[in-house]
Amino acid sequence: MVIKDIKKKIKLPELCVPASNLNVLKYAVAYGADAVYIGGGKYNLRTFGDNFTASELQQGVEFAHSHNVKVYFTLNAIISENEIEDLKDYIHKIKDIEFDAFIISDPAVLHLLKQIIPAARIHISTQTSTSNSLTVNFWAFQGASRINLAREVTYYDLCNIIAHKNPSTEIEIFVHGALCISYSGRCMLSKYMSGRDANKGQCSHSCRWHYYLMEEKRPNMFFPIDQDKRGTYIYNSRDLCLLPKLDLLVAAGVDSLKIEGRMKTESYVSLTTWVYKKALGYIEEGKFTGQKISYLMKELDKATHRNFTLGFMFLDDSKHSELTENDNVGYIKKYRFVGVYEGFSEKYNSPIIRVKNQFKVGETLDILQPDENPRKFVIKKMLMANTEEEIEVANPNDLVIICDINKVNQYSIYRIKT
């Protein structure tokens, strides 16, 4: 196994962040993303998300590039025979947008991109289950510049893949977010149970449903498979979180660290970007200590998530049960996302907040801002922005002035502990 000495001068990997829409893209950029990956309305694995219109794609690329951030466009769905002509038309429609790369999993998409956009840079999706250096070099020979490895790759194999790949080929791995229990996400459960094909971006997350056992001759008598009255969750994966091992990934020479979440809010994307950017800074400074890791893990807890797992990369075979949620089903919500910055009241020298979830006078806001540590603020007085009427409770979609807060960034995020 080859592991580089992290004490030497290190090259930090790119931090690649998801964006479901133009607004989230701007937050990702503000919080330190080196690259964002986005999708249009077709042929990506999040077709039920917000996605970008054609004009928003152009706006997003221009905004990101003006901040020296790259934009990767997802075309990573599996393509059926009857979709080929429409796919060609779709690529022609977006060919003049200056994406920095296209993320693909179906060789047909690679073939068409090379025909229609010869200079296109190609990134290979984790959906291809690339698990060894020969496959990495195969994709490089086909013209790919980056390969996102299968999430099932171990750390030992990761190091050896990097050691044996072509030096010009970049390696990317997922470090955070939802983890599919099927191999590299190539699942048919959703299509079988709901008619929605996960390989075409329509996953209904059937693996997250609650399941019971029913005996054939005893209809409507349901038995939990484990000792859990709510059901069994053998398919129900935890969320991936490789933050505690980030220094090892940097040492291995990974080129890009990717966060999952193209269905997530600006709050989730901002927080995870902030945390991983902070972690990379600690690694660069040689300060990635247990104390710092603990601090950052507590910050990650402020985003809604399932219990975390180190996934396949750092778990041996005897611990693979830790991948599934048998101990704490569903999401952990220690904080609720209550608002975003909407403007500033010069009269009250205070920010105007767009309310996402209800909050009240007397509660403590946890405020996240780019390039700053989170800070807390007790709400003592609130006004409706349009009438200046003093209120005790702020409800979703209200515009409120929170008096006496100052020095807040336009991309500030507001949370309250549940």
C-alpha cells in the first residue's frame, strides 16, 4: 500500500458541492466550494429535484466563473434506446454553455458528447462502479479526465488505485451525504415497487420505507423482523461521513472530495461546505486534531441527517452492519432551519429575514456566515418588515426584521436548536 507523508507540502483536493438550483449554487460558492455540480431537467439522477432551466444554467456558470468556481453538468442517467435522439437534441441545446466538465455514466453519453462537443471534459460517475486501476485507465483511454470511484472501494484499494493510475487522471470520491445500500446506487427496487427508475433519476427511496413481515394465511397480521415495533430497516442506510478520516484521503492524493445532496436546501449545502472547507484548512495548517474533528462533527449535527457511517472505505467486513439504520430510524434533527437573509433595514440597522420555519421571540438563533465561526443571538424584538408591527412569532414566508443583529452577510443562514 502506498500512503504519502502528509507532513510534506500537500496539495489540497478540490471541494465539489451539489446545487439543486441557482439560489443554492450562490450559497455553495459563498461558503467556499471549489466546484459545484448541477443538473438540467433531463438525463441526470435527480430529475425530481428543482434543477436548472436553460437560462439559469447560463447564469449559474457565469456567477460561479466570476468567483473562480468550476461548474460540472450531470448527464449521468442510463439511456434507453428510445431516448437517443432526444438526448442528442438536448446536448445541442446546452452545448454553448461553458461547463467545466460533464458527469456521465453511460458510454452512449460520452460518445455523443465527443461528437457534439469535441472539447468537452468528461468525468465518470460513481454509478459506473469503478473499483480498480485498470478500469480507471480504461476510462482515461476513452477520454475521461476524472473518475469518481465506487463508494464500495476500501482505503487500501484507493491508495493502490492512485499509485497505479495515469498521473494525469483525477480521482474523486464521495465523502458526505446519503449512501445507497445498492452497489454504487445501481438499484431496481424503486422501479419494481413504485414504477420510478432510480437509474433515470426518479428514485422513490423505497429502501427508506418501513417494512413488516406478513404470513400468507394471516392477512393484516404484521410482524416486525427485528425487535422494533416501527418496522425493519435492513435496507435503510446511514449517511456517509468521512470527515474524521479526511486527512488520510488528502494523504492518499485524492483530487476531489464530493458532497452528495442535489435535493438539499441552501442551509444544508452551506453548512456542509463550510465544515469541509474548514477541515481542509486545518489539514493544510497541520491542525487537524481530535479536538478540531469533534468541533466540526458537532457543527455537522446542525444539519438534518441520519446517523453517520464511515461507509465501506474504513469499515471491515465484521462491521458492515453499521451501514444500516437499525438503532435510530429516520432523520436526526437537532436544529431547524428558520430563515435566510433577504435584505437590510437601514432604519433599524438590522437584517430582514425570509422565514422558512416558525420561530419566536426569546429563542436563540444560531447564525452561520461564510468565512466566520457560527454565533448565537437571543431574539429580543421582531418586526414585520412591511408594517413594522412588533410580533412575537414569525411564520413561514414572513419577512421580519430581527432587531439589534448587525454585521451579517447576505448569505447568512439562521437555525434554532430543537
